[in-house]
Amino acid sequence: MSSGLIKMWFSFGSMGLMFLAIITIMLSRYKLKGIFKWVTSFLAYSFMIIAGLIMIFVVLSGPVSE
């Protein structure tokens, strides 16, 4: 696979993590209580931070010359 294609898959994975973060944040805010609320909230925000770091890496690595 070319480096551009690998960057594309990383960005898709990052978008998937963002989607999981949205779902788990809504789940923790509206459906769960107690310790489960805090655990899912921690997972959601960690998904969002990881996704943001991946996106920063993809954007700042620049264009791919083939």
C-alpha cells in the first residue's frame, strides 16, 4: 500500500473513534448512572483525544508525493 492510502485508513479509523466517542458520551449522559457513567465517559473522552491526535498527525504530515 502507498503512504497516501495508509494515511487515508488512519483518518478513517480516527473518524470511527470520533463516532464511538459521540455514542458513548450520549450513552453515559442519558442512560447510565453511577460508576458505569464515569467509566464510559472516561472511555469516550479518551477515544476523542486519540482521534484528535491521529488527525493532527495526518494533517501535519503534509501531502504525499508519489
